[in-house]
Amino acid sequence: AKLKSFAAKIIQLLKEWTETFPYDFQDEKSMKELKEIAHRITKCDEENGTVKKIISQMTQNLLLALSARSQYQEIREKFRQPVTDKSTILKTKPQSTQKDILSVCCDPLILAQQLTYIELERVSNIYPEDLMQIVSHMDSLDNHKCRSDVTKTYNLEAYDNWFNCLSMLVATEICRIVKKKQRTRMVEFFIDVARECFNIGNFNSMMAII
């Protein structure tokens, strides 16, 4: 009875660990240790197989989480690759094909909503381990230690880059307009977008626009 009670606590610990910090199990060594522990715990409840089902579900969820983050990382890496000079592209393109943002979306509310979707997608991929990574990095700087064992996830970096990209987009859309009246209209449009972002609760996009 004591052994079963102890096994239940270990399962709860492993369940919370794998859900909160899945990157701790991305290498083969740690995954092998997890499987060995799971195998030992399973022996404590061979009669009804409840523990085996819980561990099986936990392992499956862990593998899915690691796979999803790996795919997200691959997509982000493609966007991080250096691009060709944009000014050269704009010069080679005919003036008629160079659309401003108003020709794509002239409704401030719709643009604010789309920006919020992007914000939520970026935020949803920030996990406790990303914050722990920063703490570990700061600690290593304070103690002058090398933390080469810490795996970079780039999720916070991607969120920060998005803020900078949005700011650059707003500045570019305004500055590329030559006529003052049209430029004024563009500034007013982005002020309205920032206001709609505020109303939605998307303060990050609002600050990027400002």
C-alpha cells in the first residue's frame, strides 16, 4: 500500500514535470531515464494497469509537445534566415504592384484583430522553461560560469523580434509615402489601429505602433 502511494506521488511529479518543462526530456539520455523510472513504477500496479495507462498517456503527450515545438522552431528558423536587400526588390518592382497597407486592409479594427492573433500565437509558444532559461543565463553571468548545456528555445527572442518588426512596418508604411496628405492619413490610420489594440487588450502591439 505504501509503495502504491509513493508511486502515485512520483507519477504526479513526472506528469507536472513533463508538462511544464518538456525540453528537459528532448535528449536521449533524459528520455531513457524517464522510461526506466516509468517501467519501475508500472510494476507497482501490474494488477489493474491504471498506472500503465497514465504513464503511456503522459509519454504520448510529452512526445507530441516536443514534436510541436520542434516544428515551430523549424518554421521560425526559416524566417530568421537573411533575406536579400528589400530596397533592391522595391526598385525592380513596378510602382503599380507596390501596395500600401491601406490597400490591403483599410479597417483599423480588423488589422488590430489580426495583430492580436499574431501576438497570441507568439505568446502561446512562451513556456516557463523560456523564463527559466533567462534566469539561468543571468545566474551564469553573475557567477562567470559557462552554461553551454542550456538549450536555447528562441521563443522570447521571437516575441521580441515581432515587436521590432511591427514597429519597422509602421515606420516604413508612413515614411514611404511622399505626399503629406496621404502620409497624414496613414499616421491617423495607425493611431486608430493602436486605439483598437488598446480596446482589445493588445498592449504589446499598441506600444509597437506608438
